[in-house]
Amino acid sequence: MKSLHKPVPPGGTIGIIGGGQLGRMLALAAARLGLKTCIFNDAPDAPAFQVASQAIAAPYDDLDQLGRFGDQCDVVTFEFENLPAHAIAHLAQHVPVRPGAHALATTQDRLTEKSFVEKLGLKTAPFFEVSSGSQARAGFAKLNGKGILKTRRFGYDGKGQVKVAGADEAEKAFASFNGAPAILEGFVDFSYEASVVAARGADGAFAAFDPPENEHENHILRRSTVPSRLNAAQVKQAKAIARSIADALDYVGVFAVELFVGKNGDLLVNEIAPRVHNSGHWTIEACQCSQFEQHIRAVAGWPLGDPARHADALMENIIGAEADAWEALAKTGALHLYGKAEARPGRKMGHLTRLKPLTKP
Ligand code: AMP
């Protein structure tokens, strides 16, 4: 078993589970630091394979291939956090895994995650465990008329979520999940959404990027804007929330905390993503050290980089057929295309970042 008492030196190999755009941008950042990457993805046409030093295509629960992958890497990290727990445990016998199994287990399950956040004394939407139709009804009765039923695991971009406005609807929504355990949340009438993307190093150092304001369309992030409407005290509070989460999880790497900003200015934790995050893509152009470089630095045991923002930024996702206009888009900002062959509706094909002079430090 390899240990990681020293940083991974230039020339070493970072293993990345998941070969989508996040893995791709992580591999590009690693290359800039003189590090190699080996990507593990369950399909052979992964965007990250195009830019990595090595690639393995195998199912995420293929323990033999995971072991072989681990043996080739100095440390393994994730762009895709839904690896089954037994696969993570197996991998950890071959190679150090950052962030670790505990952080992943806590954040993979919405109920475990929200209970953990609540125990830290942080605010969330009201939530109730739902493992039966009667629990769906009982939970709904405690809400003030509106809720969202979500599967506890494997949800992303609004998948596995149903808005409910009555006990019957809550029960029906649970039935539509075919027995998958769920969580019922009170619907938050928020003013807007924001997020904090931050990093914790192997030595416990902490660095947070400025929180962007995020707008969604059809459950998919449309744009992130920095600075957000958060005032200085709220920015400080948002970063403190991220720090308390990272310290409690003994976290190593970059993560995001998605926040609802209440009409009264309260910050409610919606979700923790134990990985680099779409709302942090603007850091590539607007910060000295991007979220991708920061993650590689953290998991490799390097000193964290400076997250200071030197420009205001607007990041917009390029979704589905919007990528056909790449030539026009290339004239208007920093264009990132992810190398995906097919532009399916709702598929993130790239993003565009526009910078403006720094207004609010
Ligand atoms: P999630 O998958 O939990 O990040 O939810 C996706 C999006 O659904 C969020 O970014 C919100 O726009 C919306 N949403 C999720 N949970 C709630 C809630 N409890 N109240 C209001 N809106 C929510």
C-alpha cells in the first residue's frame, strides 16, 4: 500500500475517476504542473481521454480494473462521486484516495449529507426521511404546503426530483421512485442561489474562491456571475460555512457548497459537491489559481494556490445545439469546448467566460 507523506512530485501520476469535462479540465491543469493523469471512465469515448496520459475504460465496479488503475497512480481522485462504497474501499487498498471514503459517503446520500450539515449548526431547508408512502404523507404534513421529493442518491441536474404540493402528490412521487429511498425537503422561497467553491489541503490549509451567483434553467446551471449580490458579511459567512464543512470531513481537495440565499439574507446549505464544480469554471480565467489547478495541488499534497480574483466574470454554459455556433461564440469570450462528439439536448458541450474589470474585491 502506497502512502502519501510527501507531495506527488512532477512526473507523478494523478488518477481521476470519471472522464467528463471536469476530468478533462483537471487533466489539463495537472499537465501544466508537470503531472501525468490516468483517467478511469466507464465508456471509451470520454472527453478526458483526449487530453490524459493514460486511459482505462471499464465499469465503475470492475474491481480488477480499479486495482490495476490504482497501481498505476500515486493518488486517485474523482470528478464523478457516485462510485459504490465497496469499489472505493477496494481502490483505497491500492492507492491513497482523496477526498477520502468518509467524505464521499457523507455527501453521496442527501439524508446523511443534510443531517451532517444540520449537526454542524448550519441552516438547511426542513427535511424528512422518506422510505415509505406513509412517511411521504407524514413528512408533507410538517411542511408549509410545498416540498420537493428527491432520491437520496444518484441525483444530478434535477434528475430524481419531483415538486409536490399535497400529501397525495408526495406519496405518488415516492411510488414513482420504485422503492428508492428518498428525502422530502420543504420548498425554499429563496431570493437567489449562490455557491462557494473552496479547497482544503492535505495539511489542513483552506482557500475559498469568491462565491458566484448561479442561475439555473431546466435544472441545469445556465450562468454563474462574480461578484454575486452577497454583501461582505455574507461572503465571509459563506466561506466560513465551507470551512466548517471541510474541517469536519477532514476533506482534501476542492468541493462546492450550493447555497440558497433567503429573502431575509439567510444562507441555507442545499448541497455539497465533493469535487470541482460547474459554478467554479470562471476561476480558470479570473483567478491566479483555477479550481482545477487547486484540486490537483490539494490531492497531490502541494501547497494550495492563491484563489484571489483579479477580474469580474460571467460564465455561461453552452448546452446541446448551442455549440453549433462555436465560431460566433469564439469571438465573444474565452471559449471552452469539451470534445463531445454528439450535441444531445441538455448536454453540457462547453462554456464561455467573459471577464470585466474588477469592481468589488
Ligand atoms: P439539487 O439537485 O438539490 O441541487 O437541486 C437542483 C435545483 O433545484 C436547485 O439548484 C434549486 O434551484 C432547486 N431546488 C432544490 N431543492 C430545493 C428546495 N428545497 N427549495 C427550492 N428549490 C430547490
